[in-house]
Amino acid sequence: MDEQQLILEAHTGNNNALAELVKKYEKTVYSFAFKVCRNPEKAQNIMQETFMSMVKSLKQFDGKSKLSTWLYRITVNHCLMEYRKRKREFVSFDDDDALINESSIADWDSIPSLSIENKELKKVLDEAIQKLSPEYRIVFLLRDVEGLSTEETGKITELSVPAVKSRLHRARAFLRKEISQTFTR
């Protein structure tokens, strides 16, 4: 079944279709939630909340956007609710083992010194991203990490295209400044 058929079947109460939709998007939703909150438990909770919201409101999904766009919007809402609930910066996570561990094949061509440099650069970038306010972090992650268009990001965040561009510009400028300060110390 294609996605539209799955949605129609889920509307009629077909739990198998609903399970297929969850299965199709669970990795995407978890990955995005983790990128925003940088905590595996919080990301897991946000993913569960997102799918509970999806189940409750799937009949309201009008199909004017992609289902993934709609799910990103729900995930963003839950991430922001979590942030407001905590009223503090999301905790930065330094343990690479807790990151999403997709099956990877050892790269025998890699040079150890480059690997160390890449890990250091990744750590610096992650720390800089965590310093962004959630509003800027979400726009940056949707555009530059998830690769969504400006229009899709606007729909997800309920911002105009110029507002998305402005926040993205400010986020990138902040990150450039943070990274350059780190390497000039």
C-alpha cells in the first residue's frame, strides 16, 4: 500500500495501516527529536507523544501537505513543550554511543588523525548548536540537517518564508561565530 492508502485505511480504524505509518516514520521522528533535545530518553518520550498525537488527530490530517511535514510539526510542538516545561537549556550529549546507531561498516580507508579531527569538529558543532535558542535550533535542524525546503520548514514551524530565512541566517551566523571562537582560542 502506498502512503495515501495507508492513511485512508488508518482513518477507517485499520490498526495495521496505523502501525505501518508509525513504522515508516519512527526513525525520522526519533532522530529529529534527538537532534533537538540531545537526550535519548526525552527523544523517545517526544516520539511517543508525537505518535499518540498522530493517532488522536489523524482524521484531521487534510493531505494538503506531506504526512512527514505534519509529523515534523507535531514533533516540533512536543519539543517546544518539553523545553518550556524544563525552562532550561536542553542538555548537551557527548556520548557518541547514545546517538542513533545505524548499521555501519568500518571504513578501512579512513586516516585516524582525520577521524579524531572530525570527532572534535562534530563535538564543537554540537555544542554550538545546543547554545542556539530552540526557535533557531529547530529551523537550523530542519533546513540544514534534515534538508527540508524553506517552504516546508515554514509550514512545520508556522513561520513565513522570510521569517524562516531570517532565523536560519541568524542561526548560521551564530554558529560561525561560536565555531571560529573555539578554534581561535
